Amino acid sequence: MPRHFKKGVKREHRFLKGLEKPLEEMARISGVKKVIPGRIYASDSRGFEIRVSRETKTGLKLIAKSDGSVQEVFLVVDKADRERVRGEIEKMAREWKRS
């Protein structure tokens, strides 16, 4: 795996507070090849939330929100595994939101 990846998550740049553990959990889902955190934007969001935004050419795009910021997260997933991975992430996201 390239040098910026650790536990399946790209760590070349920063990620939102509280997002590291959920990203590592996503990387362990069967079918997820890479987890790549994207840009961070300012927001008026409160609390912590992760949701699947849409499908991309290479996998799935997620939106993570944490107190005042929003970050894109990209998952590299084979086409055949996308629906199953989406379902698993949505289930996990309900647990992360409660925590």
C-alpha cells in the first residue's frame, strides 16, 4: 500500500474530529479497497454524522459532518459490492450518530 495509507485510510491530509475511527471501520468492510478523505469545508453543522451522498465512477462518496465542518470522503469499491457496502455504512452511521 502507498506510504500515505495506514489501516486502509489515506492520511496525507487532515480529517474532522472524531472521524478517524469510523474511517478505519469503513476500511475493514469487505469490498472497500481504499478510504480517501477529501476537502474540509466550514459549515453550521452541529453534532457528528456520516451519510452516503452518491455513487461515483470508482465507488461511493460520503459526507461527514462534525461541529462546524463538513468533509467529503471517497471509498474505492468494486461495482458489484457497492449496494452491500452502502447498506453496511448506513447501519454503522446510525451507531456513530448515537455515540
